Amino acid sequence: MGWDDYWYYDETSPSCLRWKVDRYKGRALSILFIRKGDVAGSLDKSTGYWKVNLKCVGIKVHQIVWFLHHGKMPDGMIVDHEDRNPANNRIGNMRAVTKATNNRNVNKSKANTSGVCGVSYTKLTNSHGSKSVNEYWKAEWMRLDGIKVGKIFSITKLGNDEAFRLACEYRAKMIEELNQQGAGYTERHGT
């Protein structure tokens, strides 16, 4: 039996999935524990994803929803929740993307202290044994080939506010150029 034998898509369900069959458990499978039409899955509060269990295997509901609409996910692709809400399994909220593109639709890191995604404060010491420290604002982004790159802006030369402004502008420019090449950064990236 395939997934489409067990579940059907229904946006009135909080998980967007309902059971297509009755499910039994217990000795001799005599206890009805899921009725046909029941909401499928439970919300995992630690991850925010809806999950179901079938034959002792946990499956994320968004993978089933995708399968019910489009079939098997192409190799090298994953489901991206466009609104970044892993509990929103509406098919219109999903797209098949590479892992790299999925990473271009992420929340701002909790470790971010600048307030701007991809912009960070950094200190570098001189490598010639001197104790001098140079301070920078650094703009970083991922190239299309998945390599992380960046550019630094000296606080010493430009001042804190100007170095920060330039780092923010430069990163925004790089993201715009990457999107013109099809990178897939969304307006929600890093918010």
C-alpha cells in the first residue's frame, strides 16, 4: 500500500491531512484507535512539524502532502515551506527546491546580534605577532555553487555606522544579483 491508500489532503484539517482508513491496535488488532476522516498526525512542538506514524515509522506530513499532489520528490530536492511555518502544510505554501535554495528562505539566526541577516561584527588580530586588533562589519552570502563568501568593511577606516551601512548595502546588492541568476532568496529570508 502507498501513502495515497492511507491519507487524503484536506485543508480543513489542521495538518492538511486526514486518514482514509480506520486504524486498529491491540491484541488481534481489535481496538479502533483512528477513524476514517480523523485528522492525521500530531504537531511536534520541538520542531513545529506535523508528523504521522505508519508501521512504527515517523513521517513528516508535508512530505505526504507533496507526494499526494506531485508524486515522488525529485532526487536532490526537498520541500520548502515558503512562509517558513513548518506547520503550514497547504500545498500552495510548498515548493520543491534544493537544500541550498531552502537555506535561502531561513529565519534570522538567534545568534545574530547585528539585526541584519548575513551581516556580523568581527575582530581580526594582525598575524605578525602584534597585539593590534582590527574591527570590521562583515557581509556574507552563499554563491550559487554553495560556497560562502564575504566582504569586510573596516570600522577603523570608515567608522562604525558607515562600515555597518556599507556591509548591509553590499549584502543586499549581492542577494539581488544572486536572485537575478535564479538563487531563490525570498523577501522573508533572514527576517
